[in-house]
Amino acid sequence: MDSTPEHPELSNHSSEQAPSQAPLQDRVAALKALEAEIRRCTRCPLHRTRTHAVPGEGNYDAVVMFVGEAPGADEDRQGRPFVGRSGRFLTHALAQVGIRREDVYITNVIKCRPPNNRDPLPRELEACSRYLDQQIELINPRIIVTLGRFSMARWFPDGRITQIHGRIKNIGRGRVAMAMFHPAAALRNPVWREQFVQDLQKLPSLIQRAQAADQAAARGEKLPAGVPHPGDPDYVEPDSGQAGQEQPSE
Ligand code: URA
């Protein structure tokens, strides 16, 4: 997929460039180079059993980044994230809330398939973690959605998904993270499936708020009243009436 953004409505800085951000063309070049590096990576033993590494795909200027666990068999075959059954469910659920898959960026914590879809080992997580760090730095999403245990652990280390799904947490640098069920888990459990779509429904208003705040900031204005930037300390989760800082687990 050509990841150049086609839909400025879901771009971070559509026509206005935030002062601190490198020009989009430089970031796109760096992301393409990073993806090429990931495809050649031999930093852990998973490179011996993979067919293709799966760097990620989507809009390089996305407001929202989805971070799954690791490629499965279909992803390993095609070199693309979330293209199997759970990927089709994710794409369909996104469409249900009015978001096109190509407008977001989708990647995984681990870029190569663990044999038989076993859990990633600490050594593999460690070897891959800098790739995700660099992708986040370059794409600079306002909203990171975690799909599954291993991406959730990065931003919600003590969280239990059944308790914290849908929770929005300020993670600094103008970003929030939201924990969601893994699509494969949602497919197995009808209640979680419903909760998955409910959680996803929070995204359109989060995106709107982030864009309004980014545009105001790019114009050098103060943040618009009532539209706090999701990463701001005064950020209030839509519809919750509560501050967007992490709330203690029940
Ligand atoms: N599950 C994941 O976590 N990631 C994929 O890309 C596919 C399935």
C-alpha cells in the first residue's frame, strides 16, 4: 500500500505544519527506510522462521495508530498487518464508526510471526521495541489504540483488559492511548465483540478534538475552548465527565 496520506481529514497537519514537526516528505522518506530495515531485520531468531516481516501500513500522517501483537499466518504470508480474519473484523468495525482503514496506521509490537503464533519472548519484544518507538516518533499520532496484551503492556502495564478496555490515558507528548480488546478475542466472545465496537465509537470525537487542537496550535492560537488537546493535562475524556489521566483499576 502506498502510505502517502490521501485523506487530509485524518492527517495530523493537513495544510498547516506544526512548528516542531519535520516536513511530511522527510518523515515519509524516513518511514519507508525504516520499513525496509524491518523487512531485512535479523535482530532476533524470528527472522529465520518468517516468510515476510510485517512493518505496518497506512497513513504516514495518521492521527490514530493501532498497535497489535504480532503477525499471524496470513500476515506472514502477505507482509501486511491484520489481513486475516481478525483484520477483516477490524477493518469492518472501523468502517462501522466511519473510519477508513487506509486513513489510520496499523502495526504490531512484534514485526515477525512467532512460530505457531506463540507469545512473543522477552528477547523478541526487546529486539523489536525500537522499531515501534521510531514509528511513533515519525508518524506522531495523537491517539494510540492498543490491541491485545503485549501492546497494552507498553502503556497500561498493570491493566486488565476486561477492566480497562475503552479507557483513555494521557501518555504525554500530546498523545493518548486507548486500550481495546484484541480483534481475535472480540471475535471469540460476543460480549467483548460488542464492547470492541463501543470502544471504537469513541474514536471519531477524539480525532476531531485532536485535529481542532492541532490546527489551532499550527496557527499559533491558544487551544480552542472546549476542545482540549488529548495530550493536555486538562483533557477530559468525551462523555465521561472525568479527567483523562489514567484511573486506578477497579
Ligand atoms: N494479530 C495481530 O496482533 N496482528 C496482526 O497483524 C494479525 C493478527
